[in-house]
Amino acid sequence: MAEIMLAGFGGQGVLFAGKVIAKAGMEALKNVSWLPSYGPEMRGGTCNCKVIVSDGQIASPDIAEPDFLLAMNAPSLDKFEGKVRAGGTIIMDSSLIDSKRTFRKDVNIVCIPAKKIAEKIGDGRLGNMVMTGCFISRYGKIPLAKVVDCMRRSVSKAKSSLAELNIKMLKAGYAF
Amino acid sequence: MAEKFLMKGNEAVAEAAIRSGCRYFFGYPITPQTELAAYMAKNMPKRGGVFLQAESEIAAINMVYGAAGAGARAMTSSSSPGISLKQEGISYIAGADLPCVIVNMARGGPGLGSIQGSQADYFQATKGGGHGDYHMLVFAPNSVQELVDMTARAFDKADEYRMPAMILGDGMLGQMMEPVGFFEPKEPEELPKKEWATDGTGMKRKKNIINSLYLESEILERLNIERYERYAQICEREPLFEEINTEDAEIIITAYGMSARIAVSAMTALRKEGVRVGIIRPITLWPFPSEIFARRAANAKAFLCVEMSMGQMVEDVRLAVDGKRPVYFCGRTGGMTVEPDAVYEEVKRILKLKTAGGM
Amino acid sequence: MATVFKRPHPLSDVSNTYCPGCTHGIIHRLAAEVIEELGIEGDTIGVAPVGCSVVAYNFFEFDVQQAAHGRAPAVATGIKRVHPDKFVFTYQGDGDLAAIGTAETVHAAARGENISIIFVNNAIYGMTGGQMAPTSLVGQVTQTTPYGRKIENQGYPIKVCEMLSTIEGAAYIERVSVDSIPNIKKTKAAIRNAFECQLDKKGFSLVEILSTCPTNWGMEPAEAMEWLRENMMKQYPLGVYCDKR
């Protein structure tokens, strides 16, 4: 089981990234839950979602101590860093957050310049998928192929080129 | 039920309603249930149904009254403040013996309150939020899958007993996504015909009247008594609940909906430490599964009721336990969620009370 | 012997409960005559309001739903959406339609809901014993305006036909009166136009009928008719306000 918290600004694709993980998780591990924050904070403010993937029953979908925090902006990292389980992993976008800041010592820190990687590939708005790819590699229990497969199946033909771009981002994050 | 979909609770209810043969949805936007209306708006026209955004919650529930009286499976949905507005219509629907389904994805109150999930509408749902002697069936699912299953059941039971049924969820359940499987869709034509409906006499039968007015009190009294005889049968036949680890439980946590899932997290942690904790989760809030509480009171030493409110279901638990055991309460209000740790701590506190002889 | 006058079949063979001199009986009969002449009794579903005509379901032979106060257009909407090929009309008074049910009325019109409304305006709340209605005239004395309706306090009477005729979804709006034989004939023609409008699927139709309430106005029936002509017709001019047939 893994409890994953994704947080960033509204519009960064935080909820979508969570859905990608949940969908692939459903096929790889059976049980998942995806719980978004909602309300006015979705418009420009911070936005988050909590995803649980598990091969057993999921009790509460709410997460008190995430195993993984995917932080896509500084306010989210400030807000949730303290909640991560000791021994857990924080993946943060170092193109948006200063990686020289001090971190907790009892968690693993992955600084990935997700937005910059995405820009280089062709669309800076898809940093969320780079982050997701990075999470998939660090978590290890959801095969990347499953995520890619889900991505291809869940989009309409009209958007298939966007799906392929998303997949490139996922792979880049995975390889980081 | 082979294929599993990852769906929001709100959307899953809408799909389940359509598959239950509901083709008439009347609603009004309010957070956090709007996805339900949006799903209906998108899918009803494709499946031969009607989605209508009404001018108010009041109009929406009265459109449901009209459609239900005309013989169709009809539905409306809202969240707490909007459900308050619907109470007039719900009372009339109960008084006219009409079947329909009302969804409340509840949020913090009173007043405009908050937009986060809450369980503070228990009294309103189970004790008759509108005026007069009446009840509605109240289902309180705790997962997206159970939302689907209970929506189908709500339509069937509403028709069977000719009364309104409510799906009482909360914002969290409406907004969250989980894997869900669906039953085979039912076409409206497959449903039993409602001989009492106002669909035109066709000059072949006597007129049908849908009405809740009785100017002679003797008649109204008789009808209310008859309705309560039906309610008595429902209380006997229809209570639903889930029990987990209650056989040997010293302390029984009771909670419904999302709170019950939080309670399971707490129970798991406590069981690991050898604390004998079990759970009773009412699935129908009306009829309330009183009997199981009475039965478990024989062996359990105390009950702990966990709610996202200041304590509402706890009153029914106390009535059911009937003074035989102490019933404690642990809750958060205003749209805050009870944390498993708080439940864990409360159980520990109760155990200490017991050793001090206070329990 | 030739029958020259009989009860129309859609009107039930029972005594109504209205006060002597009340015009509801005339209007019920007109609605029933039109329904009979159009041959739609078996396809008709009526909606009764809250007010004096609350028990209208007892006086008609077709199916009727009784609605909560002011909600008849919403209830009719629900019925019509389920049975778009059946004939659905509401029968409402001034308090029901123009006070507590204003939103339902305006929005049913705005949607162009294909229903018909018979709106009985007698400028007073009858069933509760003679209180001010939204259509009570300025200066009119009622139980709740014992010193007469004052603009400073209660504002102006609502002109329903004028208001609704500004709405694009309205297809047929006419104001008539039942104060005289010629006007009763015109009322029947108006009801027929409105009902046909629905049968032709043209959208929302409403007939406002100026009526009397001798009991609560404290007048003899004939005197009440005179008062209607002298006072109500000035405030509420008769005529067709909207006709998109």
C-alpha cells in the first residue's frame, strides 16, 4: 500500500496526475482511492489530492501521513513536508522550488526540475507528468508500461497526440 | 460486473440512477454535488431522459413530485442548504405516497456553512426535515461502490413502499474516486406499471388523484396510521448494517458513511495492540438497525459513536442501547473530518475509564 | 325533447364547495367545456393549487395532482416532461401564482414549458379569509390592509399578463373577465386558444381571468361584478398580450 499526496497550484494538473496514478494503480494493485481538495482554492490557490493504492481494502481515503509527497510549488512543500511519514519520499519540482532550502533529515528527497524537463521536451505545462513518471520509478509497484497503456486507452482519438506527449513526459520523469 | 470504472461518487450515483430506469432528473447547482447534475446533463439526453436545471431547489423537488406522480422514476440531488429548501416538497411527496430518490451530498452547516463533507444532516434526514408525521428511507453508503448499489436499492424500495428515499452521502464521498462496477441497466418499460399514477384516464378508468390534503382530520388520522403500519413493516424488514469484529468486542465503535471508514483505520491500529474493538456500521439510517445494538449490548462493555457532527446518530444509538451500556461520542463538525488517531485516543480513554471503574 | 344545456363530462357530478356568487364555478365549467369539445379528457392531467380551488380535484373527472402553494407550474413541468403528449394545465389563484409562486410561474414561461395556466385573479386571498393579494388594488381594504393598500407600505399590484408577455418563451397570454355573458364567452374562447396552443406544441400559455370574491370583498354578487368592472378592469386592461400561434 502507498499513500500519496500531490500538491501544487490550481492549473498545474495536480488532480490529473493523481488520476493517472489512481487509474494505473487500479489495474496494477486492485484497490485505489482518489480524494481531491475542492472549492475556491481550486482557482489559483493551492490544490491537492490524496491517492491511495493498495492490494488490500482501503479504510479511510483521507491521508494523515503520506508515504509520498509530490510537491509542485513552495507553499505546498511548506504545508505538507512535516506530514510525510518518517522514511517516506518527497519528490519536488526544483524548477519551481529552491532546492537549496533545508529539508527534514528523516525522509528521502528527490529534486527533479520537472517543469524544465517538460519545457525541453516541448510543453512546460506538462511538468505534472514528469513528476508522475518520477513517482512511478521511485514507488516501483506500478509498471510504467501500465501507466502508458492507461494513458493511451483513456484519451479520445482527437487527443491522441497529447497522450503521446504526456507519455514522453512520463518516460523522462521515470528515467530521471 | 466485470469491468471496473474509476469514478467520482457523484457521477457513480448518476450512472446508477440511469441504470435503475430513472429518466427524469431535476436539479440546481451546489457544491459539492454538482458533478451529479453535470453527469445527468451530459448523459440523460443520450439515453432518452430529461435533465432540467430548475430555477430553485424548491422548484426541482416539485418537478420530482409531478414526474413521480405521473408514474416515472425521478430524482433530484443537492447538498445540505439545498436539501433544507426541498423539505416542503419532501413532506408533500411523503404525504402523497410518491416514490422518488433524493441525494444529499452533505456539507458543513448550519446556514451556508462550509463546503466540506459533513454528517450534520442526520436529524434532518431521519427525523423528518419537513412538517408532519412521516419518514423517508435513508441509505448511508460508505464507498463509491455502495453508492451505486444503494442508489439501485433506493429506487426499488421507494417504489415498493411508495415513499421517498434519500441517499445520504457527504462531500468527501461525492468527490472521491474509487473503482466501481455497475449492474445491467434496466429500461423504464421493464418496471412494474404504477396503476395509481396520473397519466390520463384514457376514458378507460376512474380518475387518479395525487394529493396530501384532507380537510377532515379523521381521514388524515386514519391515513397516517396506515402509513405508520407500513413503516413498522419497513422497520422489521429493511434495516441494513455491517458488523466487523463485534463477536469478541469489548468496545464497539459505531459510525456510518465516511466516518465508518475512518473508524476502520482506528480499529485496525487498536486490534494490532490487542484491544478488542469492533464496528457496527448502519447502512440504513431510517429504518435504524436498533436491534443489533440491543443484541451487542449484552457482551460489549461500551459503545463509541463517531460522526462528522456534534452528535446526532449517537441519540439513536443511546435509544437502541437503552441504558444498558455507556455510549460515548467522538466527532468533528463544520466540515472537519475525524482523524483515526482521535478515535484511537478516545477508545484508549474509555478503556482507562473502565479500569478506573467509571465505565 | 332536445337537450339545450347539460353538464360537460369532464366536470364531476358533485356540488362544488365555493361560496354563493363565486366565479370559480363558471371558470371550472368553461375549462371542462373546452376539454370536452377538444376531446382531450382522457389525456388531461390537471394541477390544483393552494387557495379556494385547492380541492378542484374533486370537481373534475380527469386525473389531477394537488400541488404545494405556488408550485403548480413546477409540478406541471414534471408531469409534462414525463408525458409530453398529454394535456397538462394548472388552475391557480393570485396568491398562489403571483406571490409565493412567482418564480415557478416566470421560469415555466421562460422555459417555454408547453403547459397551460388558468389564472384566476380576484385581487384577494379567499381561502384564508380575505387578506391582501399581490394583485389587490391600491387603496383596497382587506384583512391585512385595514386602512387600504398603501404604495409606501405594500407597493404596487403585479400585472401578470404584462410581465409574462415580455418573456420570449410565452406563446399565448390573454386577460379576460367573467363579469358578463359576452365576457364569459370571450373567456371560453381564450381558454380554448390557450389549450390549443399547448396541443399544437407552441409553448407556454396563460389566461388571466378577472373574477370576484363577494364574500371577502363584502359585497352582493351583482355589486361585486360592478366593482370588478369599475376598478379591476382599469388596473388590469383586458386583451391579448401575446399570441405566437
